[in-house]
Amino acid sequence: MTTNKEYKTIRKVAGPLVFVEKTEPVGYGTLVKVTLADGVVKSGQVLDTSDDIVVVQIFEGTSGISKDAKVKFLKENIKLPVSKDMLGRIFNGAGKPIDGGSPIVAKKNLDITGAAINPYSRASPSDFIQTGITTIDVMNTLVRGQKLPIFSGSGLPHNEIALQIARQAKVVGTTEKFVVVFAAMGITNEEAQYFMKDFEETGAIERSVVFLNLANDPAVERLVTPRMALTAAEYFAYEEDAHVLVILTDMTNYCESLREIGAAREEVPGRRGYPGYMYTDLAMLYERAGLIKGRKGSVTQIPILTMVGDDITHPIPDLTGYITEGQIVLSRELHRKNVFPPINVLPSLSRLANMGIGPEKTRDDHKNVSDQMYANYAEGVDLRGLVAIVGEEALSEKDRLLLNFAQLFEQKIVTQGRKEDRSIKRSLDVCWESLRSMPERMLTRVSPALKQKYYGGK
Amino acid sequence: MADKDKKQVGILYRIAGPVVVVRGLSARMYDVVRVGKERLMGEVIRIDGDDTVVQVYEDTTGITPGEPVENTGERLSVELGPGLLTSIYDGIQRPLPVLEEEMGNFILRGVDAPGLNHEKKWEFKPLKKKGESVKGGDFLGEVQETPTFLHKIMVPPHIEGKITEIKAGKYTIDESVCVVETATGSHKIAMLQKWPVRLSRPYAKKQAPSVPLLTGQRVFDIFFPLAKGGAAAIPGPFGAGKTVSQQQLAKWSDADIIVYVGCGERGNEMTEVLTEFPHLKDPRSGGPLMDRTVLIANTSNMPVAAREASVYTGVTIAEYFRDMGCHVAMMGDSTSRWAEAMREISSRLEEMPGEEGYPAYLATRLAEFYERAGMVVPLGTTKEGSVTVIGAVSPAGGDFSEPVTQNTLRVVKTFWALDAKLAQRRHFPSINWLTSYSLYMDGLEPWFAKHAAADWRALVSRMMTILQEEDKLLEIVQLVGSDSLPPKQQLTLEVARLIREFLLQQNAFHDIDTYCDLKKSYMLMKTVLLYADLASAALEQRARPQDVLSIKAKDRIGEAKFERDYETLLKEVQKSIESEIRALAR
């Protein structure tokens, strides 16, 4: 093989893409360096390669690139240097430290694309992760190896919730290593400051690895950020035996970048202009969550996305919902009522909840309590519509109790302090406090034995 | 000759994702090619002048233009023979356990693994003798593949002649067990057959489906039966219990062989299937259910082209067992992901998109695939075999008007509408009885009349009518309350409740209720309708409605679901219903 030649043969620059003519063979997906006339170096990745023309997406954006910029093909894939020292560090969206510290001395250089886990090698997720938030722990239980997104809307406090989870998440009753990998894509500087301040103040930073791609950072870099984060996560999980929680925010920005690239390449657009391969692309990220037989660590994901116009059928939440194991949905209505965290349990779901709860894992009454609260709250919310028409006087005694429960549910169970870390026992007790507002016979989803044990109160 | 060889190798010209362009290759459509130095597997999907477009079944990162591409001259095929059962494959029939052994926990590329074990020796017992004439599909012999399954070794289709040699003993699947003298020369026949996945296997005659695939699940067997050789679609909304329904079908349906294709679904969900299936017991033999199962798992993050191929791999394996005279149930979960894979590849080819970006040939492909279901007379036996396809669809945003669901509904005749709302109300199996349908009812009527009861269809129709009426009445009840309805209509509501709770609902986790045979279903139906008739008569004789509606015996019908000796119990209940109502009339 020849040594890396430098080309000055840029033929076309369009949006984030550069078209280069070249003579040596260039591999698909490999890394490219572009040196501008003023010495600035940009990096990119090969999106399309043929005998004569190569299409490169430039991570830092194409501003400043002229036809005489120098292009060098590096013949390697994008890699992330990883080591234990990444803990407590902050990186930009392309994996470079931005906290003023020294560069990472790589223990390994890992390919960021990642490979699919052989379905036969996967182990079933079954360990409960306590987030300290009642609506998640009791009603939408998160388990190790799961991917459970938060569907939010613009202006809703999903960042606060994400931070609270990052601070509080733990596996009860073990001293195993727990690492949080936090990747932000296209968030504002203000938000980033807020995140950093919180991470540093609470000391959460010590067990965290942070990747930040800000709103004014190049959009294409966003396509790499989650892959960097997941590569770091896989390293900690499978080589350092840690349990890793990956928080990705905001996936909507990621998908916008995907669309931008697609448009620049003049691809045939799919639904709402998003590329047809978005499902596969998202799957390649989300499916990197999981457990592997015989390995100690695990990767759990909480991707956050803002629903465009609060529309849950928009392609981004829709495709995400088909890949992830459930979703946690935030509600603008609850937020307006000053409920924090404004989690609407009715459309929320954790598909793996049943694998992580029960007498040995959480508490014997967990499933029954969760079912009962779902049923009561659903009925209570339905009745609100009725009350608006016929007035509260027209309700039966039973309906009035349900209506009252819905109120209690939002005020006492959903609502909790931003710093309040409820243990699962405490969470279940809080639930019982409100369930006791109803006569015992109305709690039809709870078995008689459990009612006897818990209904009477302490 | 040398010239011809040269043309079998081309040069990679362009790479963009899973679709690559090759120059200088002479290939036919759907030929399998080996791409690059790592010899990644690919398939020709378009020929354009000197350019050949290939979809690659593995990740193409790092592959460079100029690398060689070799045409194997074969089409994408599966290996068929003893050893298929109990296997777990990816979309192109590579055994996942072998892949794990060779490349660890992650799927890397460039590893080839044959679908069947070529070293293992199987005990071959001939069924034919030297000198006999045989033709394609005839059973040459048999192999005890698993404790419960006798694998028939068949003459490959298109071979016809006289046996000049056949020998019993232990052989690998590659060794010849028989020699057939045909018009074109003598053919050595081994136990292994290869068959291209995109081509359906030949059969003697296709027949109209006339026998139900009994599932032991009342809502399917009674209300929305599926015929052996038919096709059904299940939409799978979030949390509606699709997995449990599918496992119940796999466990209890009277199919001989189960082929389960996990196509583009979640890794953790696939793990659930992969870990649970091997533990499931076959209720018929007591052995593991895996002994008559083939699993294919291609999760959403595995290469998209292999996802596209996975359903064909599955259905070809199903057809192979069908040719032995077996009844095969194939489940595809989910066909929407398969359609999306087609869409993705089509957009990479820059084809003109049809509805919602799907290729214009979506409807044709779906129809072609479902057409491979069917009840047939195989080539080599008079015993009928069938492939029944149960495809899951996952409509985006729960919107049934999207193209995949619509085009699927145009070809399948049974629709089992799983309903998340019912699941939330803990109504299981959560099949919505108002939106589901089965067009096999008429075709299966004679079978049910003969094997279940002469008045089966009449009873079913009557119950459906009651359920429809309940739906209408419930709208009124919401406005005015049930007390203001006339007694007759109150009775309808009550009978509908009995039907819902005692017939439609079934507990998959209860030892006895998990399976319900036709006789039991029939008795339950009879008893519920007995109450309906007697109560209606009593109302006409001016018995007090609240008395008629609250007789105790009727609620005991439900107990029979959980009772092994349901006959005695139901007879007793019928007597008490009669006597209780008689007492009211007095």
C-alpha cells in the first residue's frame, strides 16, 4: 500500500459534504483529514466511495473549505481511545477532552460503529435499577440492560429528570461498580452549563463520562457523539465489569442531523423527509444496550427525545418506540399543574418491568400496587371528563373516591422533590398512603393477603 | 473456458452502505457473490449495463473499491436435511451458536458457517429398494432426527429414475446414500438438499384449506379459526401480549413443526424467545418443544439485507417439512420490519418510491410471500402437508391504514386484532372480538360440523350476534345506565358478559385452562346459551328480571375452565340452571 497521499482535488462542496477525486482505493466508512489553507484541520468520514469520486461528510462543518484544501485518507475507521481514566472527564462530541485536562492515554482504541450482539449470546435483563423516582420505580420499572426512552416535549423538564436519574440510579443491595455515560447532542450552551454545574456540585461527575455536542457545534458531529458514548459504555461494561447507564439527549437533534446528511446526498426521502434507513440507524444505537451471558457488566440506556409538536406518532418517537422496551412519557398538562416530575404513567410502559420486580427483587406487593394504581388512576382521569359535563354532585360515592385518588396520585405519588431520592420501599409506602384513601374492598387488584399486610398501615 | 472463468470475477466500483456496485462481473439476478478480500456474502439485485448492483449481508465498513468480487453462480440457498430442528439461525441460515463460538459475543463479519452440521453422522433407514423407480419428492428413507421427529429423506425435485444402489447405515449429510439412474446419467443422492430461498418448492397439487389449525385457544378456534395452509395477520401494539399469544400458538397448535422467524425485532425480546423456547415443554410428547422447532433470529441492528432474506429462509425451511407431509406453522415477527428492510434497500437503489417511501413492488412481494402458505399434496406422498403463515404486523403509530398493514390484509384471510386496551383491562388473550375476522369460517364449516358438532357454526354465529349487540347496547348504557334498559336487553348484556369471561378469556398460565379442546369449548358454549334460552323464556313468562339475571348457577360455568372433569361439572351446572329458573317461573 502506498503511504497516505494528500489530494487537492475537491470537486464539489455541498452542505456538510465534500466530493473528492482520488486515485488510490478508499474504504467505505473510513476517516478523512482535511487541511485548510489557514492550517485548520477538519475531520470527516467516507459516506460513498467509488473508483474516482469519494463523498466525505465533514464533522466540523464545511465552512472555510475551498477547492484547494488538502485531503488525506487515513485508511482507518473512527476509533475512540478508551481507558479507566475517562471517568470524571468531559469530552466534546468528537471525543476530545474539553475540560482542560490531559488527553486520555488509551488502553485500547475501539471502533465506534460497534457490532451487533449475537442474539444467542444475550442474557435476559432481570435486575432492578432504582432511580429514586416513584413513577419509574413502581410503575415503569427500569432493569439492567434495558433501553427505556423518555418522550418529552419542548419546554418540559426532561433534563432535570435525566440529571436526577443520573445522580440517583443504583442497583439496590450491591456494591458493584456503577458508571453513568452522558451524551448530549445539540443542546444549548446554557443547558450544558446547567448539566456540568449539577454534575460537579453533586459529585456525580466522579462516576461519569460526559460527551457534549452543543447546538452551535457542527451538526454532523452529532452522528458520532452517541456512538462515542456507547463505545465508552461498552468498554466499561464488558472490560471493566461496570454497570453502565447511558443517557442520550436529545435524540431528536440526532435524527435532524441524519436528515440533513440525507438531504445533502440527495437521497430519496422517507416519511417526513427522514431517510429510509433511520429505523436501522437508530436500532444500531439502541440495540447496543444489553447483557451478555458470562460477562459481569451491562449497558442500560435512557435516550431522551423531544416530540415535535407533542406528536407521539411522529417518525422519531414512533421508530424509537418500536426498538426500545417501552417509553416514559412526560405530560404538558401535568407540568402546567406544577407536578414534578410530570410523568404521565398512562401512556408510559416498561416492557421489561415484570422481569425486575417481585419479592426477592423489590417487594411482594410491587406488582399488585402498580396494577391497582394504573387501574384507579385511569378511571379517575376518565371521570374528570365526565365531571366537566355533569358536575361532581352527580357522581356516585365510588366515582368520587376514584376522582379523589387521581388527585392524590398526582400530588403525592407523582410529585416529589428534585433532590428527593425515594427508595423502592419508601415509594411503595407512599403509594399505600394514597391507596388507603379508598376502602379496602375497592382495591380489587391487590390480593387479600397483601391487603392484610399493608393496608392497615404501620 | 479460461475466458469464462475470468468473467466470474469483477471489481468493486462503488460502495455506499449495504449496497455496492461491481464492474465487469457477468451475473444473473439473485446470484450470490463474494465481496472483497473478506469474501462477504452478497446477492445481485440489479444489472445495469456493465454495472452489477449487489446487496451485502454484512457490514461494509472499510471495504475499498478495486477489491475483487466473485460470482458463485448459485442463488441464495438454504441447506435442508437432518439437523434443522432445534437450530437457531440468523437471517441467512448461519447457526448463531456456531457464530458465537467462532467470533465471540458480537457478530463480526466474514465468517461463514454452514446451516447444517456436516460432520455428524445420522442413522439412515431406507424405505425404498434397489430397482424401484422413484421421482422427485419420493421418500427414499428416514432418519430419527429428534426423539419425536422422523425426518424423511426425499429425492430432490426434478430427479426421476431407477435406484441402482441404496444402503442403510450411518452417514453424514454429504455422503451418498442412494444412486439413481436417470435419463441423463446416474445421480448420487445425499441427505443434504439445497434450495434457493426465493423460489417456492414444487408440489403436486394445491388444495383449498378445509381443515382448521386447532390452537386450543377458544377465541381462535371458536370465533376466528385459521385453516391449515392459511395465512393470518396479528398486529402487535405495545404491551398487548403478542409474545404470550405466539408462544401459546407454538405450544398448543396441532402443527407438527414450528418455524419462528424473529425479523428485525428487539434483541432483548429475541433473547426471551431464545431462552424460553428451549425450556418450553411439548405438551404432546413431554419432550422439549425445540425438538420440533426451528428458530431464526435477525434483530434490528443486524445487517438489513439479511433481515430481508430471513423470512424467505424461514418459509423455505417450512416448505421442506411440508413436503414430508407435515403441517408446519411459520410465524413471522414482524413482517413490517421485513417491509422496512425492502424500503431501505430500495431507497439505496434510488428507486422511485411508492406510498410512504415503500417500493412500488411492496404489494407484490407481500402477496408472493403469503402465497407460499398453503395446503398441498406433496410430490412424494399422498398425505397432505401444509404451511400456515402467521405474520405479525407493526403499524407505525398504530395506524392500520399504512401500506404494509393494508397490503397484508388484502392477502390474509384471518385477522387477529390484538388490542392493548383489552390487555390493560386484563382481558387475555387480548383479541378484540369486534375487529377481528376470519374468512375461513365457511370453508371450515363442514369440518366443524363433522368433527365438533352439527350445530357448531349456528352456535358461533349466535354468540357473535350477542357480542355485536352488546357493543351497541353499551353505548346506550353509558348515557342512561343499564337499569333503564328493557329486561331482554339486560339479559343480552349478561349473556355477553358470560361469553366474554367464560369463552373469550383464557388463562395461558393455568395448567388446565391453557388448552381447551373442541369438546370442552362446545359444552361451554352450550351451557351459556342454555342459560340464555331459559332466561329469555322465563322473562317472557314474566319472571322478575333481577331474579333471572342473578341466578347463581350461571357463574359456576366459569369454574369448568379450571376443572379437569369439566363434563360432570357442566352437566351439574346445566341441571342447576334449569331448576333455578324453573323455580322462578313458579
